[in-house]
Amino acid sequence: MSEIEQRLQESTQACMAAYKTWESKKSDVNALEELQEAVHELRKVASRLEIEMAVSERADMADKPLPIPPHKSQRKNKNNGGDDNIGNNADGNGNGGGQGARRKGGRRGPNKSGD
């Protein structure tokens, strides 16, 4: 029996026992706390199981190449194989080649010559 399977069985049994105790004594604070702890432990086991499933799925997916998303393949058809970076041509920043207001130093300060 694997570790996850054993933890799952133990936490399920503990949660069921705590639930039955709490159900018969709903006003008992200790019974409620025990049930909350049991549910929390069950959630931890379920999270570990989900992680194991994701790792297994990722290992299976590593063998398959990722498909091209539909929005990317449609864009190429609309442009007839043209440049996909419209607006980024002249200066590489989407400014169409004009120089922006910012310079190396940021905002312009007062003129040093006193003008």
C-alpha cells in the first residue's frame, strides 16, 4: 500500500469518527475542534494526491509537443504570413520611430545656464 493510500484511509476513518461524534454533540466545542482537525488532515492528503496526479500528467505531457494556440495560427492567416509585430517597426517600442519625451535623465530640470 502506498503512503498516500494509507494516509487517505487513516484520515478518512478519523474524519468519519470525528463527524459522528460531532453530529451527536453539536454543542460540544471539543468535538467541533476534532472534526475541524480531521477535515484539515483530509484536505492535506487530498492536496498531496492532486500534486501526485499533476506530476504524473506532466510527465505524460512531456512526450507530446504543445499545439499552436488557435489565436496565433489565425493571426498568421489574416496577415498572409506578414510581419506579426505591427506597430513595433521603427524604434522597437511601438512609437513609430518618434523619440519619446523621456530622455536619459528623465524629466528635464531647470536650465543650468540660468535661462
